[in-house]
Amino acid sequence: MVMIPELVDLEENLDAPIPERFQTLAQALRDEGHDEPQVRRIVRAVGGAGFNLNLFPNVSFSLAFFRVLTPVSVDRTDIRHIAIGMDGGPDAANRARLRLHEHFQGPMGFGSPDDAEVWERIQRGVQGGAALPILINRGLDDEQPGEAGPRGHISAETGMRAAYDMWKRMMQP
Amino acid sequence: MGRPGLHLGRGGYAHRRDYEAWLALWRDDGFYTLPIGDTQNFDDALNLCHDDAHMRRERITRFQQGFSISSAPPARTVRTLSRFVIESVDGDDVRVRCAEHLIEDKFGRQRIWAADLTYTLIVTPGGFQIRHKVARLLNSDGMLNSFSYLF
């Protein structure tokens, strides 16, 4: 799922201007003695990739973190967010990664609380009528064929359909 | 008379969701921190939040805009601060700790939270300002999902 196409390959266009929100970090790295190409690579690494990657069946990767989903029972799933830093990397850069993680993840983050709210609503929803179909058809109308499977808009449920297809295949004899 | 601006019931701002008044309590270089476990070096550790002035403003904007499904509508909360202890007074620098009990109510479910709070306050001509507030939840390293309010 690509959100920022220019950040798919972090080594590309390293000459592009450093975003305003990373200017302070870039200066801190220069002050530590890193040369300009290295400063730019570290800043890119701190910001993370411009895409999310979901690994079947239960790991997703985005920006600065892993999310691991562990099914516990039919109505309970444990979800763990793991912050990722650079082993031996500059302290200033790893601090920036931690602040990015806190910005999105955890109960005070700006992202995962909304995800948690949705998960809870799904739990309530699936306890409704057993005969009611669960629709995951969003984006079916304009999906394009791709090399490794269909490709859809970022807001499409293409990935969910792929995960359920795979699950069904694995659960059948 | 006490110093102007000293409101031990600071929780009142958060309770009434008077977030502009809450933002005005802080020094520009202040931090609002919910650590995990017994972390002391907040800068180099993962916290639940570790907000500078920019992040505090962003957090309040998120609460106010209504685009976040977890905070619109927010839980309703009742909180009590008690067991105040003035730990130290060093010139204009005052450290106060207390206990916070918070009960949230949302969608017919109530949850209870307890936290130890530590304030580092600075005396200014206009009253106290917060330089650092640490809210250490009793279960900060436990299973947590979503807070739609401030501690």
C-alpha cells in the first residue's frame, strides 16, 4: 500500500530538499560531523518508507514500526506495536524515531487509537446476525490486474480480499 | 492569599475539555509525558506520549477537529487529584506530586485508571507555569488501547 510514491526507494532523489519537520534533526546530525549524503540517508531512514507492508498472516510494517496481531480467541486479538530504531545509529535520529512512533502508535497516538476503535466496532459488528454477509468489496470496481495480484486504490479493500483469499486457501484440505 | 494562577484542581480544565486553557498552563519548553514502566530518561525511551509545545497543540487540534473516530465523541471522564505532596522548592522551581483517579464512560462502558502525577512548576509573575508533567499510569506497560482525553 503506497502512500508516498517518492519514498518507495529511500536511496532515490537524495538531493531532494529535506522536509521542514526534519531540518532540526539534519542540523543536529551535521553538527555531529556526518557528511551531507550521510545526513540525508539518516533523515530518510528516520522518516521511514512511504508504503505499508502487510505480511500474511499477522505482521504489518509501516513508517517506523511493526504491528503484530496475535489471535487469542474468537473474540480477542492481542496487538503489539514495536518501535524500530537504528542499532548504533545517532541518538538524535533514534530519538526522532521514538517520537514518530509515539505520534502514531499507542493509546495516546494519533493513529492506533482510531484503529483500535474500528477493531472494537468490528467485534461488535460480527456479533450481529450470523446470516449477514460481511462486505469487503470496496474498490472492486476499479481494481487493476498486477504481476503479483490485483492492484487497487489506497482506500480499497484489495489487501483484505487477498488476505481472506489466502486464509481460505490455507484452511481448505 | 495564595499565588495567582495556582489551581491545584488543574484536572478541571481537562474535565471540562477547556483545552485552550490547558495549553496556556505550559511553558513553551515544557513537556507532557506519559512514560511506560519506570522510565526516567524520557527522551531516549518509548513513552505513551512525550509532548513538546508543538505536539501538545497538535494533540488538542486533533481533539477539537472531530475527524478522529476514537476521540469524537470523546469518553466522558470524572477525575480526582489527591495526596498532594510538595517535594521540593528550589527558587522559582517547585516539584509537586499527587495521585490521579480517572473514570471514563463511553458507549455504556466504564473504565478506571490510576496514575502518579509529578509536576515541575515554575513561579512566574502571572502564576505557576508547567515545565514538566509526568503522568505515570499504574498499568502503563499493560494492555492499553485508546485514550480520548488527557491525564
